[in-house]
Amino acid sequence: MKCLVIILAAVCFISTEVLATSYSIHNQKLSVGYNDATGTFSVADMATGKSFLIDGKMDGIPKKVEINPVTDPVFNRGMEIAVTQTDGSTIFFELYNQLPFLLVREDLHNSSSVMTDFQKLDPVTFELDLGKPAGELRTMGTAGLTTPDQNPGSYLFLTLADPSTRRGVVTGWLTEDRGSGVIFSAVKDGKVELKAQIDYGHLHIPVGKTEKLETLAIGVFDDARIGEEEYADAIKSQYQIKLPAQVPGYCTWYSEVGGLTDKNGGAGCSNERDIATLTEFAAKELEPYGFSLVQIDDGWQDGESINGPRRGFMRAAPNGAYPHGMKPVAEMIKSNGLTAGIWFLPFARNYQDPEYKDRQDWFMKRLNGSPYETVWGGTSLDLTRPEVQAHLVNLARTLHGWGYNYFKMDGLWTGSVTEQMYVNDGYKDDDIGNYQPFYDPMKTSIEVLRNGLKLLRKGAGRDVFFSGCCASQNMRSLAGSIGLVDSMRVGPDNGFDWQDYHNEVIHFDGGGIITGPIRGSRLYFLNGRVWWNDPDPCYVRVGVKLNHAQLLASWMALSGMFNLNSDWLPGLPPERLDILKRCLLPHHAIARPVDYFESTMPEIWLTTDTSQSVRRDVLGLYNWDSQKKIIRYDVAKAGLDGTRTYYAFDFWNKSPLPNFKDTFNFEVPAESCRVIAVRAAEGHPVLVSTSRHVTQGMVDVQNETWNSFWRTLSGVSQVVGNDPYELRIAGVNDGVSKWKFVSAFVSAGKMAKDVTVTPETAIPGEEGWLRVLITSKSSQTIKWTLNFRE
């Protein structure tokens, strides 16, 4: 990003009635103004000179205004307008050289004679002007795509955009250290108004003291999707997030053997015998394709089931599925070269459990004096109590000591001592703060949740992958976990057809599916930046139609979401297992929903990799409906070059498609997908697709090079042993191109004798295409060279 220069100004306007001063600062992106006569602020886009934020209001009475240089430990140098109010509180409007957002925050001062206790605060409200009627604009937030007057409120962020251009304003909470940020939209006098709110539960400020509130970010972008991605990047910088690599693998919960869908009464956690069978199978058949995790879910633990799961997480049930304990299971999984994962509920126990008869002071109480009990969640622990804190550290240390390097941590809302709101997307009043004080009464609900996750990390160490579960139980867990978990369940439990496991089915034109994809799409910009979005497992079992299985697995793979499976892997037919092989390995490309502001459930994704020697693009076209449809879209708006002609190859149908320019137009069967690699014509042969993975070259090909002098196309591919690997080349042998294929050569060092290469030319109906089949007896890196002549 280019360095942005901050400029400031203060201009006086004199009349016979009022002396008003307008204060302003700006950088290359934004201009911020404050009028002390009206007590309002505005923000303009420097590129157009037009104000997009108007009539911004704050609580309180202004007393003094200053413009100051400011240095932030994350965003470095900038300038601020500081508005001090009569009660001693100060509102700051900050611009930084390296940040395309205005930051707004408040230092709230207690000038009263008693300690204050705030449940909610509304720091600012403002109107937005995008030059369009409010009815033509859309808001995107945790509640999804709605009109501005229909949005119930969004946790963490809210974007207002013009669907026809994608121009929009991104507003989001940059910090959520002590409070839970929410944003509301409304339409007043034809204008869209946003209100920023922070929910604390209890924010205590002693007499004469000042509390720093959470920071709000506001920016305008020609493509609001890019703005959301920049917002996520700002969060990543703020919390210094460094994500570990994804660990694609298996979760026992929904498995046909040992899981909830086991007709023989599986408990959800599998058992010693079956987990060993599955692990050995996965290590042999799927590990070469990216499989790396076996996670044991609820049911392994000891204790009495009083309100939901048993909560004896320090030991396995002696008469349960793992009578020899959990340590030998982890050792077995690790001996097969895989990561061992385990499920548990960290922040709640049961006050009725005899184990806690003499530790009732560990539990939180409601204002009416009853234990803070929620359905299935159990009784919230007081995470500020030293004994409880020691228990959490010891729990994490114990599980890690058994050999588990992946924690699936459920029921996170209990750590914030809030109600279960399952399923929760848009804002719902959860009566935050309905509890008697913590052992440390100065702590807020969100602060306590965050400190609880930090205690678990202290016990587990940095090498344990933290999987949060799940935001939709209560959305306080969403932002309350930022920077503290590596993946986050962004939706509720799903069923094997990806309908909501709890019967909350979302319908689109008669087709009922998709609980994970709809939420993963809304929050796509967080994925790979703040954490890995976990939409819950995908399924390829026989009970799912083959085209539907391809749809679900392809969406997971192309979108780059956290990729888990919960099928009984040893029982999958070869064609079902093959779907997993083509979708497991994570890519490192940029994946965006194209119709993000146009469709409640996006149907078009573009995944683009610009990190290699050539650009690679894959279109994912998804028909979530029960009837076939034509998906048509403008090439340039989709993110491709509208002036170029594109070759196209359909991955699942294993066939080339007609070239296209300006627009693409493809028929997609009901509840199916088309995964199409596209490549702009270059005037010479180019590699469009490979058979290794649905990204068709992104995870397996490097250094593709055309040598015009030698007339060769060459590259390096990572192939899997005994997995036929096909190169799909366009721009040759078509009667129009001047290039004719001559020969193919591969180099594989000492293992070259294990490799064969078979070109396929003159395939009926594939004029202009060349296929080259490479087979290798072992997994290895192979350099290939294709020779051509004019």
C-alpha cells in the first residue's frame, strides 16, 4: 500500500450569530471534518471529493477541540481530532498513514461521585450517502444481505453497498477487548443511518477514572468486498494474528460408524477399535492428498450427564468408548503421521455435579441468585477466580500432555456468561450482564471470555490448534474470540446434506440446503486473515447424491474454508473417496464471492492465484436450488479481463468448454456445481487445468514457462504416487493456432524410471486442446517439458 500523507487544517467561519470552527485532517484516502458549532463530524472520499458520511453525532457536550499528531503501536504515525467533552470524556477521530479507515474511539471519564456501571454504550451515529436511494442499497452483516431498513443489527461489522457497482462503506469494530461491538442500520428521511453500539454487561469505572472504549473503523471503497478484506487485515494487524496452516481431516461426530448417524447407536466419539481402523485407512489413502487430522468429539469423557454433555474432561469414561484412556488413542493417531484432536467444553460445569459439591463458589449466579445455567451449556464458571483459572490451565495442559494438538472448544458463550441464542445471526438481546459480580468485579463479560481463552493457551502451548465452536450459539463468541482461536465454527451444526442439524432449513426457490455455506460466504473476508472459517464438515457418503457431494466439497475447497469431513472413510466407494482427494488440500489463493451484494446465497466464486509465474483463475458456479439454471455474468465485473478471450475447462466433467469473452454463460444442473479453470489466450500453448485438485494447478504446479525461442512449455508438478495426473493444454492443434505438438519429456531425478508420460492428441470434440497423462509409482516432484513447432 502506498504511504498516505496526513494534512490538517482549522478554518474559522464568522457570522453575526455564531463563531464556528471547522477542524479537518486528511490523508490520500479520506478527509475528516469536525464542526464545533453543530458538534457533528463528516468524512469525504479524497478520490471524489464527496462526503459519504454526513451528520455524524456523538453523545455529550463538546468543550475543547484539538488537532494532534499521534503514534499507534500498530498503525504507526497519523493525526487526530480530539474532542473533549464537559464531563472530561474525549472522542478521537484518527487517520494513519498506512490505514484506509477512519478510527473512532472514546475515552469515557467518570466525573460523578459514584462508580458507574454501563451495560451498553452508543458512541456515535451517522448518516451515509452513496448517491443512491436507500431502497437501491444493501447491507451485509452477520445477519446476511438485507435492505438497510430490514437489518436486525450485525455483530462486529456492517457494510452498506450499491449492488450494481459494489461501491460501499465498510464499518466494523477494530477492537473487542472488553466490549462486544454491534452496528445497526435504519432509514430516516431517505438516508441510511448507522448506529454503533458496544455491549459490556458491566463496565465499571471508578470515580475520577477514565476507560478506553472499543475502536470503530469506517472506510469507503470502490469495491466494498476489498474494503472488508482490508478491514480483516486491520484486525489481523491489531491483534498480531499469525495463523497456523489448516489441518484438513476427520471429525467423529456425524460418522455412520461411531457417530450420531450410526444406526447401531454411536455416541459421536467413535471408539478404540473403529478410530484405529479409520486412522490407518486415512493415513494410507488420504494423507498424500492433504489429510492430516483425526478429531474425537463429544462422548469420550467421564462424569454424569446433568444438563447436556458429561463434563469430566480430565479422564475418559471407564466403561465408555475408550476404556484404556485417551492417551493411547492420541499416540496411535500420531504414530500414523496424523494430528490428534479432542473435543471439550472449557468454560462451564454443572453445579449439581457431586464433584463440585464443595466448590459452589466456582459458579456464576444470576441477579436473582440462581446459578447461571443455560440449556445444554451447563453452569458458567467464574473465570476470574484463581482456583478456576488454575483448573483451566491444568485442563489444557492435561489434554496436551495426552498427545492432543488440536482442541475443539465448544460452548464458548458460557465464558462470557450470556444466554444460549442458538441459532443466532442478527442481533438479539441476550440480557448481557444478568449476573452477580465476578470474583474480580472490574472485569467485563467479553474480557472474561478472552482471558479464559488465554488461560487455555497458556496451558496448551502455541503448537496446539485452537478450534472455536461456535459463533452461532451466541454471537458474543464471534468477536470475543478474535486473535485467540485458529478456526471458528461460523454456523450451527449441519446434517449430512448440510441442512441445519437442528431443523433450521433455509430455502432458496424451493431448494432447502446450506447452513454452513451461507454463513461462510457472509464472513468470507475473515477466512485466512482472522481465522479459518469452519462451516462444519462436508459429506460425500452414499446417502448424498453424487452431484450434491461434488457441490459441497467443491465449495469448501474453492472458498478455502476449514475443511473437515465426517463420513466413515473406510466405507466410501472409490468415486466418493476421489471427491475428497480432489478437494482436501488447502490452497493459498484469493477466493471471493462474485455476487456477494446481489444474491442472498452467492452462486459465483472466483479463486485467483497470482503468486506463481502465471496467473491462475477458477470459477466456482454453484446451483443451490432444486432446478437447473443458467448462470451468466459479466467477465470484467467477475474479476477477469473483459478484453481477453478465455479458454475454459470443466473439472468434474473432465472436458473443455467453449472459449468466451465479455460474458460467461453456463448451465448448471440442480443442486450441482461447475468448477471451471479459465485462462486467457496468450498466442501460444498454455496450461489451463490439471487433474490433481479442483483448483487445477494452484496447489500442484509451479514455474510454468513458455520459451518462445525453443518453442517449449515447461513446468514443475507435485504428483501423488499411483494417481494418474493429467495436464490440459489449450492453444494447439486447432486449425487456427500455428502451434503443433511434437513431444513430451519429464525429468524426475533418481525416480525417473517410475514415471511414464503419454500425450493424447486429436481427441474428438477437443480441437485446440492437448492432454498429457503422467503416471508415477511414488509421490514426487516432476519437471515436464512439452515441445511444439510452428
